[in-house]
Amino acid sequence: MGAGALSKRRRPSFLKRLLSKKLDTAWSKKIRQYGCCEVCGKTKPLNAHHFHGRRVRSTRWELDNGFCLCVGCHKYSTDLSAHETPACFTFWAIERRGQKWFDDLLIKKNTIVKFIDADYEDIIKRIEKG
């Protein structure tokens, strides 16, 4: 196998990594545009939290899968934190957004998706339109 064949095989994954990074940035920016922590109301510093983790491709860039959280409520609070107290955070999220939101997002999470290059651009447009 020549060097040209190897670079052709690597190119799509490199392009997809670039597009994924672009989508991650657009998604995070859009979630943080909420302007304050959805739990405590603090305005700085803000993080974008994935309810279902980034590894889940079917919900990774869904705006309904995001919460705008301050650093404390995202990672550190022992009272209510997406990472420190995930069960409490899940209960809080359902109280805030409703059981239908949770059920619909769970269905999306459990859907297998395979993106082609054109899908990435469509998702970016959808995020930016918000």
C-alpha cells in the first residue's frame, strides 16, 4: 500500500475531527448564551454541560441536551452538581424541563446515528439558528 492510499484513508477522520471540534464550539457557545447558571443564577464563569455525555453522538449537539451551569454547579458543589451528585442533578433536570423532555431525549440518546460530512454542516446551521 502506497503512502497516497494511507493519507486518503486518514483524511475523512481528520476532517470529521475538525468538523466535530467546530460543532462542539458552536454548541458550547449557544448553551452558554443562556447567560447564567440554570441552577443558581451566577453569571460567571459558565460551562456548557451535556446531560448525556459527549460520547453519545446522537445527542452530542442537541441543544435540548445542554445546560448552562456555573463551574460550581457543573463540577464541584456537593449539594447539586451535574458531576458530583448526578442522581440529584437528574431529578432537578426533570423537575425543570419535564418528564416529556427527559423521555424524548432518552429516545434520541438510544438512537444509532452515522453522520456523513454534509450532516455536520446542517447541524452547525441548526445550532446557530437555535
